Amino acid sequence: PPASQNNEQGSTLRDLLTTTAGKLRLGSTDAGIAFAPVYSTGTASGKSGRTMPNILDDIIASVVENKIPPNRAPKISVKSEIKDEPKDDRNCIQDDCSKWYSDIQYSWICDKHVLWLRDHKNDNNWKLFKECWKQGRPVLVSGMHKKMNFSLWKAESISLDFGNQQADILNCKDSIISNTNVKEFWDGFEDVSKRQKIKNGETALLKLKDWPSGEDFKAMMPARYEDLLKSLPLPEYCSPEGKLNLASHLPGFFVRPDLGPRLCSAYGEYALLLQVQNIARTTNLHIEVSDVVNILVYVGIAKGNGVLSKSGVLKKFEEEDLDDLLRKRLKDSSELPGALWHIYAGKDADKIREFLQKIAKEQGLEVLPEHDPIRDQSWYVNKKLRQRLLEEYGVKTCTVIQFLGDAIILPAGALHQV
């Protein structure tokens, strides 16, 4: 039926190709068309030129690898070894998958909302990951730093190699961005006394955001780029050329998402975070447009006045709403916690948006119709607000501690703050 009669948008590949925000070159005109409609490129009489449906048929034919001849019925064969595969991934979650994946070291955390793969070397991890990913659940893979050249990722190493570079540095408290020498940032990374001061004498909480990123990362840091790529978890999905990484196989006329990698570094000293409890954190609540893998490659041990001891930091972590497995990891002396994540399912985005707008009005803030509190990344949902969100809207927060070497893999649309 015509697109106007089809209420289910994107239900076929043709629908996807005609509605996607891609650029399609037509003939030799080099006309880039975004959100291309189905229309004819021929003359008014319709006797010449190729129609868009014909072009789409060509595209569809070119991306289907195994076409079935029209005069042959498809032959369906089922390999015997899949007879023990789980039939229902929802039951797999409930049954803990132990029957089918006994060779994989894994646990469920956050009330079975997050899959934790504990052995990064297991080649079968992707099989269990696939079942979890179908449901849009986050996944944590631990121990990735054991595959990496740790010396490359130390703060002093990056400062020594790239300290003369210029970059935008974000002051997380008042969002002032300045183009400055990155050596200043790295000098204060583990020495609080060398950190910048803001107007009232407080120590600045700085973030070096997305520096470097994408092709700049590869060109500027080739050794680190290669080290990162060879250490990615679940390479079938996460590698730029992974066979199950759909973004890497999009046709050339699609505008691909920025696949990175990006280096994101921030002062995370907890004593300083307490100063900005109700204002900001290193990463406010937001949504990514594509799936994301975030690997914690280095955790600095800060020194100087006002710095909490390790036991003090652990105590602050323990005040969070954590499940038993995360509390057990905190007590493991071989583990080094570095980041606190709060994650929400994409299906809860509208409720969270409504809640934040409600809170803004309560605080006397102007709520403009064109402003989106999630898109604008203007909120960090603190502990008190997280409790209200649960009581008033039934939205539960998934709290995850990211330790050194942990890779957190988030599906597109999942809300998170760090």
C-alpha cells in the first residue's frame, strides 16, 4: 500500500530506506536528499528517468546476500545442535540461563536488569550477550584492562605525550568551557593542589570531554587506538568491523553515527563532587543515539587536602542503593572502583521527562516547551530525586559501580548519568 496508508512506519526495508535521514545520490546529479520521499525522477510524461521505487529495488537486491530464485521454494534446514538453545529469552532471564550457558561465567545484577560477564576471555560470551541484548538490557564485562597496555593509559603518560595540545575543558559546576592547554588538566588529575580554582575559591571539577574523538583519536594516538581495538569486549558486536555491528555495515548513502572512539576524562574526587551535589556531575542524565561501549581504562588516586581516604570513598559508594554482588566487589581489595552510574530503560524516558519538568516547576525554574531536560543534559538526578521518581512514577534506578577495566555496554535509548 502507499506509505500514507501504512500506519506501521519502518515495517519493511523499503519503508526504512524512504524515511531514513540518509543521503541518496540519484543518477549523475549528485543530489543529496535527506528523508527521501517515494517519487519519480522522470519527466512529466513519465517516459524517461528511473523511479525511486526502482532504485530502492536495486538497493534491496544489492544488500540481500542470499537471494532465493523465484521459481524455487526455500528449503529450510535446522541444525541439530541448536535443539538445546533457549526457546524464549524471557524465560532465559527467569531461569538464569544456567541450562544453556553453563560454560560462561556470568551473574545478574540490579534485579536481573544488567548482565555481568565476569570472564572477558570466554569466546562464547556473545551467545549469552545476544539473548540479553534482544531485550535492550545493559551489559557489564569486567577485566578488560588485563588485555591492555596499562602504561599507555596512565594520566602522566598522556600528559607527557600530548600535554601541549589545546582542547575545550568543561567546568562541571557552572558549565564554563575554555580552550586551554590540556597539561593543566592532567597536572591536577591526581594532585588536588594543582587544580584550578573558581571564583569563590572552590576547586574546579573539570572534564576533558571527547578529546580526542573519532578520526582525531586514531591519527593522534595510533598506539592507544590499536590497543583499545584489540581489547574491545564482544568484538563480534563492538569492533568497528564486527560481523554483528550493524552500524559498520550500513550502505554508503546512510549518514553513519559517530562510532568514536572518544577519550573522556574527568576529575572524580568524591569530596569535590559533594560540593556540587545539587548542581552537576561529570556526566548529567542523557541519551545516546547509538549503542555505546564505555571502558574504564584508568582510575587515578588523588592526593592533597580534602581528599577522602580509600575507606571513605568506599563508604560513600556503599551509601548507594547497591545489590549484594556490587557490595561484595567493593570489599575485594583487588578491585578499584572509579565511576558511579545510574541507568534507566528507554521505555521510562517519557516518565522521567515529565518528572524533571515537574521538579523544575517546583523549584521555580522556567519550563519552555522547546526545552527537553534529557536532551539538554541539564539534570543530575540525586538520591532524593531518585527516591521520588520511584515513589511517584514507579521508575526504579539501576545503580552500577564501574571498576577499573569494566566495560559497560548500553543500548541506544538507555538513559544514564555518571
